[in-house]
Amino acid sequence: MSPFPSSASRTEQWRHIRLTRQDGIATVTLDRPEKLNALTFGAYADLRDLLAELSRERSVRALVLAGEGRGFCSGGDVDDIIGATLAMDTAQLLDFNRMTGQVVRALRECPFPVIAAVHGAAAGAGAVLALAADFRVADPTARFSYLFTKVGLSGGDMGAAYLLPRVVGLGHATRLLMLGEPVRAAEAERIGLISELTEEGQADKAAADLARRLADGPALAHAQTKALLTAELDMPLAASVELDAATQALLMNGEDYAEFHAAFSEKRAPNWQGR
């Protein structure tokens, strides 16, 4: 995303999510615990716009996406969204579905790593938000459910049919998206859906620790690694190695590369600047 801002100023208060910032780490908490953090139209829009703002600012080095209360996110709010969509025409439905997809694109394209801290239910759209993160840190209570076929819709919602096979393979993705059955933490770790399985109640802490590790590291190198991982999913090898070469040549001209050499020579830890 472009770092060049528009005339709009930074949003100081978000209505549908909770945002905290500390030393380069942003924590976004889905905060409707009474509804298992079910997503509303406003929550989707806030997530889309927040990720765009944070990407332009370039002050965030890592982001944690978490859920308040008993679970991560139960998906779209049945009353707020499903009931309303039954009254929409095709153009309105297309606008809504494009907006939800824009959230996933923003998670994949933002220039900082995103860590989903998952406990309890990650269902429907909530499971896709976790899937779109770069890391999924979960405790044993976590369960992932791609429920779209359960409500008569395609399992390929919000980019799930693109992302899930690339994370767990086509066979597992077909089963999860077709049947909509819950995948508990142990199996999710076995098939590669979870990056790190923690002790019960420790997912938020482990996600925060990982965010700190990433935020203290070379931010530009992380951003370019994420960009290449996303871009090269559909590239042939020749195009990928050429893109890798161009990226490395640019980073070799950066301050962090020179700082590593200086730190190595002086036998100290690097002071990464993200440049």
C-alpha cells in the first residue's frame, strides 16, 4: 500500500474494534464478547480502513489481531448481516462481498506481519481473518470452522479458496471448505493451519511475544519477505528468482544491511532502523 496520505487525518477512535499501540506494535481486538465477536458491517469497514491507515503511516512493525472474551470470532453476525443481506439487490450484495474481500487483501498486503491470537471459536469469516494473518498462534481451545456451505453459500468466501489450499494443501482445504466441520487445535497444528500451539490461555501472550520479536527486527526485510511470499504464490520460478534478485539488490543498498555488517564486526546486536 502507498505510504502517501490523502487529506484525511488519522482516525483517533474506532467504533467497532479496539486499537492499542505500543512501541511499534498495534493490537486490534474484536470487542463484542457477548456475541462471540461476531462481525457487523461496521466492523468489516473499520478493519478495512484501519489497515489502510496503518499501512500508510509506516509506524507499525507488527500487528496482533485478537478476540475479547470466550472466543476469537464467530463470523458474520446472523442478525446484523444475514438478515440484512436477504433484503439487498445484487449490486448491494456485490458491494458487501467486495468489502469483506478487501479486508483479507489488506491483511495480506499490509507492509507488516500480522499475528492472529486464537482461542475458542474462529468460525466463518473469523476463520478467514485468522487464515489471512501471517502467523496463527492458538491455544488448545481453538477451533476453526469454515461454515459457508452450512448457510447455503460457497466455501470459497473472502479468498478462502485461494488461501487455504496454499496453507494446508488442496485435500485438507477441500474437506474443510466443503463440509464446514470444526478443526480443533491439535489437528489444525498437524495440517499446518496453526503456526504455534500454546498452553491454554497463553495465545495472547505468545502472540504479543512474537509481535515484539518481529517489531524489534528488520522491519523492511520483514515487509519485503511478506510481499514476496504473497506475490510469488502464482509466479513461475524464473519470474520469482528475478523478483528475489531485484528485491535483494534494493535491500543491499539499505541502512539495515550495512548496520548488520557493522554490528557483526563490532560484536554487538544490530540496531535495526527499518530502512
